[in-house]
Amino acid sequence: MKKLSVTYFFGIDVSKKKLDFAFAKGLAFLSHQQIDNNYISIIAFIRAKLKAEKISIAQCCFCMEQTGIYCNHLIRVLLDLGAQFSVSHSAHIKLSFGLTRGKNDKVDAKRIAEFAYRFNDKLKPYKPKRAVVDELDTLCKLRKKLMKMKNQISVPLNELKSFGAEAKHKLYKSNTAKSLEAIALDIKSVTKAIRQLIKSDERLKELDTWIGSVVGVGAVTTPAVIVVTNEFTNGFSAKQMCSFCGVAPFTHQSGSSLNGKNRVSHKANKYLKTLLNMCAMSAIQTNSDLGRFYHRKLSEGKNKMSALNAVRNKIIHRIFAVVAGERKYERKLSLPAS
């Protein structure tokens, strides 16, 4: 976003029970205050601070780290006050300071305030999700947790069977069968709730239709993409999404001594990358242009993972293309030989 015409910066370190506010004018640190993490304490503190400093909310920029639900009270207050604020990824703040030593809540708050001043032209203003998208986000996270619980039980169970530990496998299975059955039912219930929620909202239904038309993209990936992009309103481009998901290759070269192959970064949304990998694996098994593209890459000498990553990249670009064009993807099948 454009550089904000503000003078004062609040850096907020968020924890479960407490909030640490660092107040600064430019790079000049002015004060620190720790308060309880609840709506009444937060709004009372901000109003009192603005009155004591004789400044308006429009002169201030607030910045905090993304800490999940612990930010909820603070976000609600800032929205109610009409404040300019950003919720930034902790890695962006940490890496912007290079090599640092020492850490406590006050220091963290001061660093966040400095980060807000130095990079306020690059901060993305917080845009709240619609209530239906927030509910979709909750259901998707719940499904992810249930799948993790299922794998934590089923994976070792299958390994015991594969490696001939029959007695242990029998013991393990007899004491986990009901748990696995219950988790499977919960997963089915949550998946059904996700589909019903999407069908209940016109915008979500449109996005689901367009995204789901892309070869390989299924009913689990579609809501995950909608949530991450906040219905494609958070300013992500297709290239930025590829980087965010860890499928964009970057050069690895320096001078004459280092000349490595292009590689993807490990700094990525690993869950979304896993879903895209499943999409790509599904796509390459079809008689579609993506399937032919994958096999053409293999015939050109590309290794399997590199070719698969290229398919993941194409899937993301196609998702963004169909949303931008507001239409379903037109699949191209190979023509029979004449």
C-alpha cells in the first residue's frame, strides 16, 4: 500500500493473557505499557493514550504479529475505532532485523513498532473476512486437525502390520478401532458441513465452481484456496501465490563459485503445498493438457519432482485465471490420431 501519512506507531506483542504496547514517534521510542488481553482493557488504554498524547487515531499506525485467535480482541477494537493497522507474519518482522540477540515482550513490541515505521509503505492493511468465510476457515482448520489425528493413529498401525509385528498390530488395532471410526465420522461430518456452507453463499458457490473446474483440483483444495486468498481480495497475484505455497523455483547462484540448480524455498505454507501436490498427482494421471505437459517434461530430461512442481505451478496460475475471467476452465483433451 502507499506510504501512510502517519506520525505515531504502535507495535503490539500479543500473548494469550497480556498485550505489550510500544509507542513510538518515527524511530523515537516513547513509552511501553502492558495491559490485559480483553476488549474493555484494550479500548480503554488506546482512548486514554490518544487523549494523553493529544493525538487522533488517524495519526497512528498499529502493527501486530499474527498469533491466531489471541489477536481477536485487539482486531475488534481497532476495527471499531477505525484505526489503520496491519497483522504481519512473525517471520517478516524477525528477518527484517537481521542478526539480533535477546528477547522479551517489551523488546518484541519495540521491534514491531520500528518495523511498522520502516516498512509502512509495504504493510498490507488488515481486511476482515466475511462471517461465512471465517466460518469456512474454522471448518477447514478443524478438518485438518482431524486428519492429523487420524494419521497419528493409522500410520503406526499400518507400519506394525507391514513389518510383521502381528501381536503388537493386533493389540494396537483393538484399542484404537473405535477412535479411528469416530474420527472418520467427524471428518465426514465436517466435510459435509464445508460443502453445505459453500452452497449456501452465492459468492463462495461461484468461486467453488470456477476453481473446481481446473484439472486435478478437488473439494478439499478449493475451500483452502478461498480462505488463504480471502476470496481473492488480499492482493495475491498468481506468482505471489506460487511463492507462498513453495512451488516457485528461485535461482541459487553467486559469482563463479556457486552455481546450483533452481530450487523452491522451504519458507512456504506446507499444508497448501501438500494439497497442491495431491492436485498435481491427480492431474498427471488424466488425458489432459496437464498430463501431456508432465510427460513431455519427462521426455525432455526433467526429473519427476521438477516436472511435478511445474504442474503445481500451472494449476495455481489456472486457478487465478478462471477467477479473474469469472468462468470455468475449458479442458483440452488430446485428439485421436487420424
